[in-house]
Amino acid sequence: QVQLVESGGGLVQPGGSLRLSCAASGNIFSINAMGWYRQAPGKQRELVARITMGGTTNYADSVKGRFTISRDNAKNTVYLVMNSLKPEDTAVYYCNADYGLDRRDYWGQGTQVTVSS
């Protein structure tokens, strides 16, 4: 099992930046990939960005060129740097771990990101 703890959300003006962090603990060696998802009110949870343990990344089209996912293996932490934020980026952001041979999902508790003037 793994535990995921997110931090870094908050209120930011349009055009601003935020950095989200997700610290993983537990049996981290069985993690296949980690990612960030978001869920806005009344909408389904959607993938924002994902990074495999080999370093391959992929992004939702809506955030390409604005968001960057990265990881620090020494700290067992994944980051999401969000630039040029838009009001439509407002959502609860969840850290996800793709775990084990059966590709089980683990989730963090979520962190609110609000983009508003």
C-alpha cells in the first residue's frame, strides 16, 4: 500500500502560478506511475498530468504548455507546477498512484485550487 499527501493548493488570480506537491510513503517501489487529476463541481474527475517511474509524461490537452509534472525520487514526491492559470482550472486536485501488477489506484485527500480575481 501507499499513502499520498498533497499540499500547495490555494487561491490565485488568473495568470498566476501554483505548485502542488504529493508526498508518497509506504511501499513506493511498487508504484508504476503517479499523476494529478482534478474534479470541478458538477464534472467528472479528469486526468491532468501523469509521470511514469521511467520519467515518461503525458498531459491533458487543456494544460499542455502551462503545467509541468516532475518528480524527486530522493523525496518520494511528485510536483505539479501550474502556470498561466485560468478560472477553468478551478477544481479539487487529487494525487494518484498507479500501483502494483494489478494497477490499483491510490488517491490523496485532494487540495483545492481556485483561480479567481
